[in-house]
Amino acid sequence: MSPLWCARAQLGSFELTVATDGTYLLDGGAMFGVVPKTMWQRRAQPDEQNRILLGLNTVIVRTGSQTVVIETGIGNKQSAKLREIHQNQELLPKSLAAAGIRPEEVDIVLNSHLHFDHCGWNTTLHPDGSVTPTFPNARYFAHRGEVEHGHLQLDRDRVSYLSSNYDPLIESGQMTLLTTEGIRETPEIVPGVSVELFPGHTRQLMAIHIESEGQHACYISDLIPTSAHLDPTWVMGYDLDPLETITQRKRFYQLAIPESWLVFFTHDHQVPMARIGVNEKGKPVVVSTV
Ligand SMILES: [Zn+2]
């Protein structure tokens, strides 16, 4: 069982909290694509089944007038078989409670994309088999292209999309589907919180920008899942378009490094947030974790 930690940071007048759905295990080879194991295992120690430990980080933004939740972990709707494979702990409700965040107070829920490990607690499965919204008063946002892709149930990635994480919310009208297309189109969800496409992992992966009083933070999601994935070429095997991931990572660094953005890593169980710089070889590295 992972510790029930949460981290907090101030960004201008916004309060940012990192809560966790716990940890889970994924194949190390899949997480690092074509990078040789001899290289990645120095940064992520695999177990005897070649799995590495990953985090499931949710960021809560309190703007002063609104409470925004970014990502909702794996949730409690997985089959027993998948829970056995992932060894996940379904901690997000406890982690939110520990951080003093009530589900009823949440106004907005944002999903960067709709893979099972990013929107699981959008809804909660109850012992009687019913599924209800975890955040009853929230408006949920996801990209329409993600929903359409999930519904295709393609051989390549059907296991990544669990429709009970979003279909009930779409049917009830509680989830708004965004249609933003080009990059640099950044619709504002609430003042100071906006989204922008950074494709590669999926075609419509959205980063979430958080801006207050001249300071900037960004939840870059699976474009850069952990601090071990900062090298533009260390791309996940899961990515649908690895060449686009490399291009988009470089675009991200050109924005984030000069302005010293606070960057959130969705799956890093040790470094949930950091500021990025470049080392003497010109490679992006963590320069601070506050
Ligand atoms: Zn993903």
C-alpha cells in the first residue's frame, strides 16, 4: 500500500494540491518504448516481472471562486483480473478527504484524455452495481475525439477505454465535449484554467494550463508521464504517434523552460511536480521540485 500523501503549492492566488489514487504497476518496456532496458532501468527499477511502479496524480486547483479537479486516477470499476495485474489501491477518495477536499465542492473535472488510468473516479461503482458521478455538482470536460476514439474499440487500444468512465456523464449532460482542433487554440474552462492539444500519446491529448498573477503551471499528462521521460526521444510504447510525441515535447520545452513553469507529472510517484531546465548536454532535466 502506498502512503496517502498529497503535496501542496501556491501559484499566484491559486492553491494547488496533488492528491493520489495510489500507485500501480505497468510493464517497464511498454513505458519506455524503444529505449533499451539497460538504460531505463537506471531510472525506474523493474520488479521480477519487469514491471515498474507508477503514480496516479490528481491535481486540485482552488482558484478562490472555483474548485477544479484535473484527472481522476483508475477508480473502482476495474475487473478483479485487471486489479490483480495493476496492483492499484483505489485511494483517491481517501486522499481527497485527507487534503480537505469534499467531492460536493468540486465545480469542474477535467480529463486530459480518456485512458482508464486518467478518468476512473469520474464515476463510482457502488455495491448494488449502480454507477454514479463521484463529483455530483461538477461539470466534466473531455475531448470529443477521445470519446469517439474510445467508442471505436480498436484492436490496438480498446483495453485502455472503459466507457462507464464517461458515457453515463455524456448521457446525463454532465460532461461537455470539447472540439478544440489546432494547437495553440486554448479554450479557457474557468478564469486561469485552460486546455491545449499536445498530440502524440493520443490524437487529442490535452494539457491543462493553470495561470495566476503571472505564474504558470501545466499538467502535461501522458506527453511526459514521469520525470524519467524528459528526454524528447524517451517515448512510451503506448503512444499512438511517437514521432509526434517527440515534436510536441520539444514544443512544450520551448514554452515551459524559458518561463520556468511548474510542471505536473501524471504518473511519477516520487516527483509529482518540478521545474525543468537543460543540462550541459542540452537535455531537459529537473532543476527544482517546488
Ligand atoms: Zn494515456
